[in-house]
Amino acid sequence: MLVNRMEFAARKEPSTMRPSAQLSFARWLSRNKFLSRLITILLVILIVLPLLTHYYLTNSDAISYGPFSLTSCDSVVSLEPSDLKTHLEELCRIRISVSNELREMENRRQSMNAEMNALYEEKESMHSVLQHSRTELESLRLQVKNMRKEKEEVALQAISHIVAPKRILPDLADNVEIAPPGSSKRCRQYNCFDYSRCSVTSHFPVYFYKPTSHAISESMDPTIRTSLMHVMAINPYIAFDADMACVFVVAMGDTTGVNGLDIASKLESSLHKLKYWNGDGRNHVLLNLQRHESLSNNFKNINTGRAMIIQTNFEIDQFRAGFDIVAPMLLNLVSKFDWTETPSQVPARRTFFLTFQGRRFANVAPAEDTIAFVNLEQNAGNGKQVKSDLTLTHEEAEEILFITEELEKLKNINEDKFYIDFICKKSNFGSQEIQNVEWGLCGDHTDRAAILQQSTFALILANNDSVAFSTHLYKRLYEALRYGAIPVILGEQTQLPFGEFISWKKCVIILPKSRITELYFFLKTFSDKDILAMRRQGWFVWSTYLSSTEAITDAILATLRTRISIPASILPSEPSPNVFPSGSPKKQEIIRMAVDPEELLGPLEPPLASPKYLRNFTTTIMDQEHIWNNPPGPEYLFPFLPNDPLVPTDARFIGSEQGFRPVGGGAGGAGKEFQEEIGGNVPREQFTIVMLTYEREKVLMTALERLVGLPYLNKVVVVWNSPEPPSDDLLWPQIHVPIKVIKTKKNSLNNRFLPYDEIDTEAILSIDDDAHLRHDEMLFGFRVWREARDRIVGFPGRFHAWDLVNKDGFLYNSNYSCELSMVLTGAAFFHKYYSYVYSYIMPKVIRDKVDEYMNCEDIAMNFLVSHITRKPPIKVTSRWTFRCPGCPDALSLEDSHFNERHKCIQFFTKVFGYTPLLNTQFRVDSVLFKTRIPHDKQKCFKYI
């Protein structure tokens, strides 16, 4: 501390003593005169010498300009005018010379700068070419790698792939008379059906005996005959050459009214007279369809040989499970039902919790200690009972009384409303014979429909235990399903139509009669979602299998075909007529691929079509339960399905490697490793772009140019909706994949979803010509779709919003929202399977509404996919809408656009019976999006 203080004092002392020090220095200098002189001389030298040097240099420059020696300004003044002029001219020449030299130097500098810039641009161009070449080389390397892998797979496929044999058809010469089992009652599929006539590749040819060609059909209802002949004439399985037939169908009339005891012998004789009966009736189907309630049972106690029986009335000991088929009645003879019949699926719980309308008359057979009679009508409420002339056993009478008493007790429950009617103000009981074994229907069809439309559950009381199914029971089942009431059948012995493949428990409740005391409690356990699921499934079963003559005959043939594992008929693709007569446009321009050297999105592969019909036989066996019990049903065979099973992860590396391209060879990775391979859970594949356009040629050409170099692209299909052909001078871009321009029959937005035969891939990217999507966005959407193949995967999200004003339905909404239920198909991936369903199976009135408004096709597709899958779509990336600078105004900008879309949602809801759209609250981005990673690592996508 002391040292610091001393240092501070030493630094401070000179400034405080400076005046006295200056005085002492002056005194000292005056005393030393010699030193003072020396200092003075030095000062003079230091001042004068620079001045002299400056003067000399200045004058020496002036002297060097000419022959005149100018040593001072006076010399210049003293010059003669002629000399001065000469001097000035010399100076001007010097100035001009110097200026010229400066200009030359500036020109040389600019020239050198230009050369430097040119060299720099050349360097940059060479660098760009180098990067492009490196990228192309990397792309070629990937192509070579993939082609080598493909070569290995093709060689393996050539060894292991089994090609299906050609269509094998039988011949009548193949028939051999083989005695049936001891009795026709013992016939089953395995011991009475001749499989030799039905090769799995035969396409299931069916020969239909014309009802006018044999005596068996003489008593057939003319209305049924006409309707049946019409639908059989257009059925794809009908063969007109009996020699190649697999199955022979014989339509029969009611023979129970034929005279007396000769019925059996006459019928058997008529059967043996059939042209192709061949002694035992093998592969024959005896079809007895009815449209009125009756107890007729044509084939009871009749030897039908090896023939199958298809009818509505069956007794338990008569029905041969797995061989005979319980058929519906023809209650609706039209070919297709009207969509206006669709019942509303909501609300789940209707006015009445449970309803039943029916009446029973019967006497009881004499016996000791039993009730004397049963009559369920009370006259005018006075309790008087009226006997009838029909007879029941004592057990049956006691059962009926017990059931009616339990049902009457339900009326005392205040929590729910019940409609239980045993009186039936309007009678419709049929014949006395029917009343003996059936509960008579009350009122007419309109009266019953009014009650069923208000019913949550509809009770159906089965016949006695000896009856498997009857026309009366079917009519109750048919009406309940038609009007959205869930059937509750008491009688577990009941055999329902097509029960071999239809899972009736998904839409019908079947209980033993002894559960009548617990019926209310059991039904109360059903939640709203269970009720709605059963109601929706019931409507599917009714509309697909019971609604019309065509639906019933298709279901009968589908049952026979599924039993013997023959695939359904192929649903044809839509022809793709080319808009250019020569097949290609007159003018084409090769477009160079724009490459981002920092992001190689994938290899450019040759076109790879998705394999078709690989599971056409296996689905018939493995997926029959799913196919029969989900829309659209078993009627058609599709080239591929969106829900094929996935192989385990390890199978991709052990034994089932073909087609798989795991990321990093299975080691995983990001950046380059991820972009080189498609990865995923399914073998490699490509997608087809379907682009709808109408009179926007420049916009279309720009959109096509943007597709050059897009990996995994198989083909571009342009749907030319304009009635006029493209301009002759239009310059079409020539990109790395084919561009097919399809001429449409009419201007329709439904053309976007036609299953064109030019589309060879399962994946379709439907995109508008004014939708600007980057390559990485399209490829990311494709990768996501590969993991959700049964859903719509796309970019612009929309939703249906409840109408808060009218509170009677949903409205279309395009506002930004954290919840969406639709993805617009102007930029979305979907499976080609949905193109078939949309164009050929979905109710036509929906497509007609799209044509009427020239709008709403995207809403219709979202309705359809959500209806089939019960899943919402998937939105990818942050894209919500698209802007197309310079494009003509779109239809979506018109004021009427949103009003039409509101109406579309409400109309489609009526057709489907409910709103199938489901909400979702998330979107999908790539795995490493916004994840902080080390600087030496790469993400999956650069911007996604």
C-alpha cells in the first residue's frame, strides 16, 4: 500500500511544480551562451533547408518542360508572347497525352475487370455444372444400384412366381353318374358338389334355365319371373353355353297348391326331366323366391338329389347348413333402391325404446292341467277372451302367454317409452294356416313404417323351435332394417339369409326366448355408439343384399362362388382415349431438370406399375368376413385393395426381401441415407399424377414443367375437360415420364376420379393445374400416404361446422382452424380403389349433384372414404391454400361457391343417412422437423 502511494505522489509531482522548472531552465540557458548559439543554428538549419529544397524541386519541374529555363515567376512574366504560346501548347500536349494514357489505362482496367468477371462467371458456371454433374452422377449411381437390385428380384421372381393357369372350362363329357349319399338330406358341400366343373380360373359360369323352358316354373309368379329374367340377363356370370357351366340355376314356382298326393312324385319327375339334370342334379340350384307371406315349402319330403335348395321357408330338420341357402323375399322388385329411402341414422335413441306389433290366434290341444285356450285380443278392453279354431301345443301356448305378460310389464316403466300392441286395430294376418304358427302383422306397410321410424329397437318373435326361417319373420326383419330400427329376435334357432357369410350379430340382436325377463336390462346396456354402429351396419346389409331383385340374386351367386373360392368378376377400368390422334402432341420441348445439389430427393426410376390381382384368390378366403360385412361388398374384384396385410419387419430381411428398399440398408439414417431409399413398410412403388384442366393451356404447361425430375413419378395423366382440343401451336414439355392427355366425354368434375386404365399405380396424386407444390412436399405426402393407404393424404384442409343458427346440419368452412375433417383433392393422395367405388358403386345421385353444381367432388370423395374407413383424412405440412399468380379466376372465388358447398354437405348427408366426416386435430410433418441436430448431421427434408 505504501509503495502505491509513493508511485502516485511521484506521478503527481511534476504537474504541480511545472512553472518554477521552466524559469530555472531559462536561467540555465542564459548562463551557457555557447550552447544557446548551437541550438539557434540548428533551428535555422531545420527551417531554411526544407524551404530551399521545396523551392528547388518546384523550379526544376518547371525547367524540365521546355527549352526555356524558368527559375522564377518573373521569368515567366518576362517571356515573349510567342514563347509563352509555345509553352502553353506544350502544356496542352502534355495534358492531352496524359489524358489519353489515363483513358487507355481505364479501358484496360475495365477490360481486365470484364475478363475477371467473365472468368468468375465461367468459374461459377463450371462449379454449377460440376455440382449438377455430381448430382446426376449420384442419381445415376442410385439408378444403377436400384437396377441391379431389380435384376436380382426379377431373376428371383422368374423362379418363384407362379403364373395362374388359363381359364379351364368343363365339358358335359366329364359328367359321371355318382350316386348321392344315402339320402338327399345328408348332402353337404363336400359330398354333393362336383368341383370338377368349377375350376378356380373358370370365372364361375352360371347357366340359367329360362322359366318358360320347363314345367317347374309354370306356377311361378309372373312378376317375379319378369324381374328375375331381367337381372339374370345382365349378370356378368351368366353363360349361355351349358356345356361350360359350373352351376345350373332353376327358378321355380309355388307347387304346394298342385293336386293332392302326387305333388312329390310330379315334382321329382319334373326335376329329372331337366335337360342337364344328369340323373342326380349335381351343381343344380333350385331357386324358389316369394314376394308374399306363405308357409309353402316346395321341397319338404322331396328327394332333390345333389341339388341345393334356396328359399325363404325352412324347417330345422330340412335345412342343410353350408349347402342350402336361406333366401330373402322379393319385397322390392326394382333393380335399384331409391336413395330417398335412406333412414336417418341419428339420433341414436328414438321416441320408442322398443316396439312390437303382432297378434296371435290359437286353441290349445286337449290335455290335463293345461290352459284351455290362448287369444291375445281383448274385446273393447273388457277382458273377454275369444277362442279361435287353430291349435297350439300346451308348451307353445304357455310360452306365448309368458312372453306377452313380460312385454306388458314394460309399459309400466317410466324411464323409456314402449309401443307394444297385441290388439292390432288394422288386421293383416294372412291365412288361418299362417296364424297357427306366426305372429300376424298389424296394419299395412305405411302404418308399420311410421312406428319403426320412431323405434330404437324392434322386437321380432320367432316361430316355434321347429322353424328355421319363414316369410313372416323375414318381412319383419326387412322392414326393421329398412327403417333403421335394430331388430331384436327372440329365438336363437333362427337361420337368417346368407348367414354363412353375413355377420348378422353386427346389426341384429339374437337372444333365446328365455331372456325375455332380462330383455330391458340387456338392451339398456347398449351405448349410443353401439346403437349407431348397428344401425349403420343394418342399412349396409339391407341396401347391399336385400333391397332389390338384383341385390338378392347377386348375393345368392356370391355365396355359391365364395364357397368354392372363385374370385368375383373384375370391375373394369375406364378407357383412356387420347386427345391427340397420333398419340402425342405435335410440338414438344425438352425441359432440363433443375437440381438442388444440397437435397437429392430420390432416384429417377423407369416406370414401375403396381402389381395387380396378386391377392384375387387369397382375399376370397382370408378376407371374406371383411369383404362381406363392409362396403362395397363381395360383388366385384378390384386390382388392388388399400388394406392388404403387412409383413413383419424382420421378414423384409429374411426371406421376403423382394421389393423392399430399407433406409440405409436397414441401418436407418437421415439426410442422404433417407433420400436414397423409399423405406417404409411396403415394397417400393410409384405414384401417378392426375391433373384436371379446363381451357388454361399456359397454366397447364407451367404446371407440367414443374414436374420434371420428380422422383417416384410413374406417369402424368392430364384430364382434358375442355370440349375443344389443345391448340396446334401449343408447346408441350417433354419431361422424364410419359404425359397422357385423356379426352373426356363431357365437362365434369367427376372425371377427376375415373379409374382410367392409363393409371398403373395404386397411389394417385390428384392435383389442380394451378396448385404449386414443391417436389419435396409431393414426395413427403407420398411417403406419408404409403403408411396410411386407406386414407386421403393431402395439403389444403377444410372442415364441416355445425350450423349454429338453424341447428339442422353442417356447413362448409375454409377458415383457419385447429380441427379439420376434409382434405381437398386439388392436392391430395388417395388409393385407386376409391376411384372404382366413387365412379361405379357410390349412389349416382351424388355424382349428379356434382355435375349440377359443377362443384363438391372433393367433398363427395371425403364423404365416401370416411364412410368406408370411419377415419378422418391426414393433412401434411403447413400448406392451407394455394395462390397462382397470373392464373384466371377460379370457380372457388365466386360468391355462389360456398353456398353450393353448404348444400352439398346437407344433400350428401341425406344420401348416406348421416355425416360420415370425422374430425382430426393434428397434421403430419417429417420426423426431424424443427429438431435441433448436430451441424454435421442432416434432416429428413430441408424445408419440411
